[in-house]
Amino acid sequence: MSLYPPSDDFASNAHIDAATYDEMYRASVENPEAFWGEQAHRLDWITAPTKIKNTTFEYPDVSIKWFEDGELNVSANCIDRHLAERGTQTAIIWEPDSPDDEAQHITYQQLHAHVCKMANVLKDMGVSKGDRVVLYMPMIPQAAYAMLACARIGAIHSIVFAGFSPDALSDRIQGSQAKVVITADEAPRGGRNTPLKTNVDTALNKAGTDTKVLMVKRTGGDVPFQAGRDVWLHEAEDGVANSCEPEVMNAEDPLFILYTSGSTGMPKGVVHTTGGYLLYASMTHKFTFDYKDGEVFWCTADVGWVTGHSYIVYGPLANGATTVMFEGVPTYPDAGRFWAVCEKHKVAQFYTAPTAIRALMGKGDDFVKPYDLSSLRILGTVGEPINPEAWNWYNDVVGKGRCPIVDTWWQTETGGHLITPLPGAIPTKPGSATKPFFGVQPLVLDPQSAEVQTEMAAEGVLVMADSWPAQMRTVWGDHERFVKTYFSDYKGYYFTGDGCRRDEDGYYWITGRVDDVINVSGHRMGTAEVESALVAHPAVSESAVVGFPHEIKGQGIYCYVTLMEGQEATEELRTELSNHVRKEIGPIAKPDVIQWAPGLPKTRSGKIMRRILRKIAEDDYGSLGDTSTLADPSVVDDLIANRGG
Ligand code: WT7
């Protein structure tokens, strides 16, 4: 296996070299209190914390508190404290969907004014500390303003990815009892407009809450307006003060809720708090990407995902960085767009997902070649394991062999990178997320016996032995679910849901989810969610959903569907079901395969044997394993015979 060390020049100029990593890592796990107490000085506190770490993973009394007597404000840390030194520096570069439209450069001073105004508008709409605000927005600067405006007044934001359906939006509005939804008229992406405001109306009709709507004019398209409930931002901002005193927040006050899919039931609201999250987001941004003052950082994610929260908005802005916000897609107007934007804005750190790399690799090198990519220093990936072929293409064709690749493993729940190379310190291996960040203590357990694997080379499930500051604190409104999901299978540890291998050098290789969660284009989808959407259709009696290998998406969605008695299995129905799932959840949940299943393989006690369904979907039925416990083994033969159809 080839090893890619940073060049001597790179390592000697990096924030963290190999010796510093070893020293800091040791300090961080030997004495977390001292280490994090020291690191906390990176933030501006209104009241400095004296209690640093108060955490226990003991089932069922799990409790996680960091810096619990500290007070601060996230928006003041991301904006106000930079004003004296870098008020005229660009905070956000906004690159619109169409390359024919002009990019915007928003300075820290301008950011301050925009955020304060929006904060004042939210106050005027009745939002106060602790209230929830849902964001359903395009990738426009106002999305960042809205996040920071909430943080400024102590409101808790909950962003719903603009690709989610009105039904999914409605559930999340109800789940958080939001006072206000912030949206835009329409969201342009890849040359097409999504009717966000119309979707919000549909969602609110269904939710039956008395939520108000704050609307940003993006396209100027004709959209419905309900007087008394809806407010245009540009009208509301007129005459509003451009300053707003930041609210004093406790370090453990919630900053945001972000819904994510799990292995059972409906998505859960992951809760992140103020002090620990911000410190960890800013530190990982600085060290994983070796970010230096004045550089332009670009994370291509959407703010609807945690990656956008931590590495478009909070981490970079806490560090006084210049962060790029891109409204469009990698392939519009053509597959050279990412590289055109890197050249145009002289991007130094570029952070994207393996699925995007694979898709662009498939379009050929000619889309990369015309662009001057000499500004790039670091390339990052996130979301799923990266296959060596895509890694090599990224390294050779995009990075010209000069740019360390940081393969960052983390989760919505972890708030920031947990396993990742620090580029000046840790030689990389294609496909490995390498080593833990400061304070992170991964362990590999035997999945059955839960025994800690003490040999260096080991394989099993990945757990964390201790807390880190950006760990999620609870599931919104359901602490029991939090404890059960993450701390009950392997007592005393945080269970990640991932399987992994550790090699003889102590490098971690994530092998993928070990639960009923599938990873579609780096986005998490619960099989239970797709199943419940399918059975909500009147023609469907039962369904089982599994993941299968997909060339571009990493994993695709494979659905086995049993129809109601007398229901005919037609191509029209197949299309209808596919559209139905898309409508219920959103385009990312659209099934790749729907196979009619007259019966599903079940144990005698009625439990669906997903292991078998996964094997059939993977086209790997030589190794079906033990089928003797099936109530009716013949259903398996039928499924194999009709695979894919
Ligand atoms: C799951 C978390 C937080 C970033 C975006 C996804 C998988 C994430 C990697 C990586 C291998 C990865 C894991 C994890 N994953 N990054 N670098 N290598 N797998 O966030 O939706 O919360 O999903 O994504 O399976 O558990 P998410």
C-alpha cells in the first residue's frame, strides 16, 4: 500500500507537523481537562469557563457537558471579534448558480450589518431566545445570515435541505414547533428553479402550526403571499437598525437542530450546543485544512447538511476566513464548473464528496485541464469511503500530485472531523481516513462480544471511548432515543454505526454502515423511512429496502415491494411508486430499483431477513448463508430469479 507523506516544504510550513501532532494528541487524551481548557482560549468568552469537561457515557445516565459555566455568543465569535482587524476582508464569496451572474464578495463589516438586520427582523416577528426557526433556503448569503442571526439572538435554527419535499419539511416544522420559517421565492440549481415558497405553503398547511414565514427574494418569480403571515425580508429590513446586541448564551445552550436519518423510525433531531461545537468546528477547520489567514476556503456542501454548518459557516467564520458559498451543481453548465470556480476565486482548500469526484472523473480530464489550479493546496473529501481510483484521479488530475488529500471521517452527530489526516503531520493512504483528531479516542470492538480489540491490526465496529466537545448532546425532544441509539448496544461507548478496520500502522479504514442506514451520494437515508413511504401507497402491502453498490452514488436504493392482493404489477405502477417516494421524502430518496416480491424472506417469527435481501441486491447470492431458519425458503429462489425486476 502506497504511503503519501507531505513534502518537507509543506510539513515545515503547516500548523501541525508530525511531532506536534504526537505531542498534542498525547496531551489531549492524557489530560482532556487541561488540553481543552487551554484550547478554549481560541474563542471569545463573555464569561470564561472554569468547568471544562463533565461527560459520562454510562448507560442509561449518559450526559455530556463541556465548558458548562462559560458564556459566549456564536455570532459575535464569527463576526464582531474580527471587525477591528479584518472588517474590510471578504468573509463570504458567493458564487451563483449561473456563471453569467456576478459573484458577490461580502466583507466582515457587511456581514455584521446583514446579520444584525435579520436578527432585528426576527425579533420583530416575535422570535426570542430558545425559540426554533426553520430554514429552507437556496445556497445564498442570506442562508448564512439567517443562521448567524438566530445565533445572535439565541434562537435555535433547524435547516431543512431545500431538496426535501414539503412532507419532510412539514414533519420537521412540527417536530421543532418552529415560530418562523425562513425561505426564498425559488431556488435556482443547475438552471432549474425549485419552488421553495410554494413548498413551504404546502408544508404549513399540513403542519397546522401558526408559523410565520420570512421570505428572501432570490429569482423574483411570482409566488403566493399570505398577508399577516408572510413577510418579505427586503421590506422588513427597511429602516431596521443595523446593530443588534448579541445575546449572552451559556456554552450548553442549543445552537441548532439538524434532522438526520437513523436505522429505525423517522429522522431524529440532532442537537448541537454553543461552546464545544464552535471550538471544535473552528479547530478542525484550521488544522485539518491547514487554513492560513487570507486563504480562500471552499466546501461544496449545502448548508442543509452538517458539513455546510461546520465547514461553510461556523468553522471558517470563527477563524476569520474567506469562505465560498456555491449555489449551483458540479455539472452545470458543464463538468468543469468546480475547477472554473477554483480558478476564479483562487481557492486554496477544496472540500467535496467522493460521489462528486466519481461523477466528474467519469466526464474525463478535459474538463479539468483548461483551468489554472495552482492556488489549490489541500483537497478534502467527506461522506463515504473514497475508492482508490477516485482518490488517484483527485490526487493526480486535480491536485497534480502536489496537494495532500484529507479524507475526513465524521457524522452529523459528531459536529466535526473525528478521524482525519492533518496534512502536514500524517502521511495518507488512499481510502483511509487515517488517525484521530485531538481528544478523539476510537476503539474497535468485536461486533458480537463487544470486546475491545487490543491488537493494532483489527476489524469490527467503531466506537468512541470518550467525549469530544462537538458531540451531539441529545435528540430533540427525545433524550431516551439518544441514549438508546448511541449508548445501549455497546455499554460505556459512543457507537458510531460504522464498521471499520485498523491496520498495523494504526490507520482507520471505514468500511461503511453496519446498521440499516444506506449512504446515497454521501447522504444518509434510513431504509425504514423509504419503507414507510412505500407502504403509505395504497397498492403496497409490504416492503423491504436495502442498499447495493452503485458506481456514482456509492450506494443505491433497492426496494422489494409486495403488492396488495389483486394489484397488478405494471411498469406504470413501478414509476408511480418511485415518484411517490420522491414526493414523500425528496429526490435523494428516489429508488434505483423496485423489485416485485410476491413474498419476503422471513424467519418463523416473522422477522425480515435483510442479510439475504442485501446479498440478492448485491448480486452475490453464492454466499447467501444460512437460509434454514426461513419460514418459506422458496421465496428466495423467486427473488433471485426475478432480480432487478
Ligand atoms: C456517515 C455519516 C458528516 C459528513 C457528511 C455525512 C459516512 C462520512 C466518511 C469518510 C467513510 C464516511 C459514515 C458515517 N462517512 N465520512 N470520510 N469515509 N465514510 O454525514 O449524513 O451524518 O453520515 O457517513 O458511514 O457514519 P452523515
